[in-house]
Amino acid sequence: MDKINNQQNSFLPEGSSRVLGKEAQRINILVGYAVSQAVKSTLGPKGMDKMLVSEMGDIIITNDGATILQEMNIEHPAGKMIVEIAKTQDKEVGDGTTTSVVIAGELLKKASELFDQDIHATTIINGYKMAASKSIQALYDIAEDVKMDDVKTLEKIASVSMGSKTIGSGDTKDFLAKLVVSAVTQVAEKNGSKTVIDKDYIKMEKKEGSDVDQTSVISGVLVDKEIVHAGMPKKTENARIALVDAAFEIEKTETEAKININTPEQMTAFLEQEEKMLKDMVEKIVKVKANVVFCQKGIDDVAQHYMAKHGIMACRRVKKSDMEKLAKATGAKIVTTLEDLTDSDLGHAGLVDERKVAGEQMTFVEKCKNPKAVTLLIRGSTNHVVDETERAIVDAIGAVTSAIQEGKLVYGGGSIEMELAGRIRKYAVEVGGREQLAIQAFADALEIIPRTLTESAGMDSIDSLVELRSKHEKKDGIYYGVDIYNNKISDMKSKGVVEPLKIKKQAIQSASEVSEMILRIDDIIASRAKAPSMPPGGMGGEMD
């Protein structure tokens, strides 16, 4: 037998390793489950935090699933696949990363138990596929509608999304939820019957110092640049804004050019000509009556002087992304040559103001009429608090965006998972055959969410699950879940614990797909790089 195994590996380079069959499946399942266990304790409002220390000694304290997995630097291929679903969840919906990873880990654990009963991997995969499809169908049956003008419900969704983050009291979360909903609804645009929300147009600017409660939403853009000249006004009301992607400088030609100046008069004429060209540039701004200029490139000292004389505010070297946001917020067009600048290219804002925030001068462009780009200025007492507040806000923005775009919501606290588990068990009986064992395993795996919530709250998980199952057996028990704050089983609808359907749908789909992919692997071949070949004559060639 060893001879056959050696022959099987003979085509691989020296130092390569190969794991076959059930052994490969077991290793992958163990790694996938271990990764999910690493983030499991962070689930829910009473979840614990993780402290991550990088090689450079940088510290991150968080309970955001995607952040933890990215910072953990996992090397095993199966572990990397689990990290990928957290990344996808974070990118697609912004929230529910821990949920997707925990469900995936539990699906793998249940598959391992089915392997022990000699159920083939293909049967398990088929069962999981059927169960996932049934779950999505059931989600839409249970879901309720939500619209963009239902601000109260959207604020609850944002608040629940931030529930697991350690960013102060419930009042702080409710306050931040209002800001998030305000920001998302401002950048939302109607495209026929669909609502399009580009999250990139919600700019986040972080500054430590002050309290989280000082976080604010600016109906416009906060530019991290100061006014270029001391003589310029620091505040302009009813601003007419020009966005210029051209330098207010004399371009030096790239071709080799020689200027011969032989007399002082020629020197004076040369400098006067340069000055006149810069003055003409500024005159083009004055001509269209712009009183604020944001320039993506440089502004010469002479040009600054003339702008200041005309009472024009200016910022230079503004980032391209900020220029695009300014265009969205103020309605201005970015011009690449000053020759093309017309009155219709200008944008408008109620106020442009330079203020000092946390010791840095910044320019606020606010009070825009109908801004399609807004800024959240995030404050917090320390760097760690600011970072965690940003992660909470990113999750909340994802949740609110998902709710508006899908237009559907479900109830949280583990109630939706319990309801789906009950429905899938009934479906398993209808299917019959060996697949029903995999479908039942899928139902059991979904129950890991309410189970984990009860564990993190210090409740008895077995008693709680039994009570939940009996509640969900009854017709009016569909919304019963774990009330973490009061350590009991309650109706989540009456508690207002709402979550977007899209988050649950994406979590179940991702978890199911990654577990199916891992279970399909029965051979792990790890190649090693060849050692560099020796030069002729050994290390140093011929010796004398």
C-alpha cells in the first residue's frame, strides 16, 4: 500500500505534500470550524471583543467579524475560504459577517457527523443545496416590506446593526442610527422603480478627541485641506463653487527649451509676462463670479495673491475622490481647462467655512440644497474608539442600504433562524431519502445563531432552545427570539429588533456555498518551490 502511495506522489516535486480522501475532508472541516469558533463569541450585543496585535505592534480592539478574520493572517487554504465569505458579506451588505462565518462552521461540523454515519459528501452537498434554496424561499414568505420614507424602522435597523459594537450606551447607538439614516437617504437616487445608493458618496472623516456624541452628518463635503492664503476669507455664505482640474501655475514645457535673458529689462518683461498669465487665469474665475475654488493641482503664490484680492477662497491639491464628491454635493462640474469655465459649471453651497478640528484646519462645504454626497465626521475619545465607531457606522450604512434596496425586513434575535429551522425540518420529511439527513443537519446548523446569543447572554442554551422551538411550533410564535437585555425569550416584533432580509439571505447563501465547496475537496496537494540548482563546480567554482 505504501508503494502505491509513493507512486501516486512520484509526479510531484520533492518536498511536496499530499493528503487524500476522508483525511483531506476532515482537515478542511477542522480548519473551517476552528476559524468560525474564533469569531463565534463576538456575536450579538453581549458578544465579547478581540484584541489583535500586528507584527508591527499595532493594536485593534473590535468584534467586527470581517476585521478580525482579515487581521488574523490565516494561512490554511480552507481557512482562507472562510475569510473570503466574510469579505463578500462585508462588501455586499456591510453587516452579518460573523453570522455567515458561524453558520458555515456549524454546517461543516454537522457534515463531519454525517461522514461518521457513512453519508457520502455528494449526498450532503445536495441536501445543503436544497435546504439553502428552501431557506431563501421561506425568508421571502416571512419578510415584511419596508420603504425609504419609513424612517423609524430604518433607524431601528441601523441601531440593531450597531448593537454588537462597544460604542457607548443605547442612546449613543440611537443617535448614530439617526445620522446614518439621514446620510443614506440623502445620497439615495431614484432610477426608475429602483433606488440606487452609492455608499462611496458617504464620506467618513475620523478625528479623535471629544465624545462619540459629537459625531455629526454634514450636508455636503468636509475637505481635509486648509485655505491656501492668509488674506483669503475664512467663511463664505451663498458660495459659488468652481471645481478645477488644472494648475494655477505656469506650465514648464517638457521639451528642452532655452530662454536667453541678457538684460535686466528682459528679465523684468519675462516676470511681468508670467504674472500677467497668472492674473488672466484668476480673471476667468472672477468673470463667472465664483467665490470659492477647489483645485486638484497647485496654485502659484501670485495666483493666490490675486484670488485673495478678489475675496476668493481657495484650496489646492484636493483629492480626486473629494472633487467627485464635491461635484455630487454642490452640482458643480469639474473643468479641466479654465477656458471652458462658464456660469453653468459652478456649484452652490449655503456655507463654505474653514474650522479647526482636533488641531487641524479643515474646510466645510455644507448647507447644500440637495446633496448627493454627504460627510460623516466621526469623533471619539481615543483612536480605538474612533475606529470602532467607524466600523459600527459602516455596518449600519450597509444594513440600511440593504433594507432600502431590497425593500424587505425580517425580525432578529435568532427568531428568523429558529423559524427557518422549523420549516426546513418539515421540508426534510417531505424530501425523504438520505438527503433528508443533510437537510435536517442544515436546520440544526441554523440554530447555532440563537444558541450563541443565549450563551453570550449567560442564559441556559438548552432550556432556551427548547422554549424557542415550542414557541415556533405555534402559529403566533413566528417572531420569538432571544431578548438578550432581559435574559429571556420574547417577541422580537414587539421589541423592534429588525434586520434587512438581504443580510440573512447573503449569510445563508455564502455559508452554504463555502461549506459545499470545502466538502467537495478530497485531495490537498501542497507544492513546494524547487531549491535553486547549484552552479557547476559547487559553491565557489574551481579552487586553486
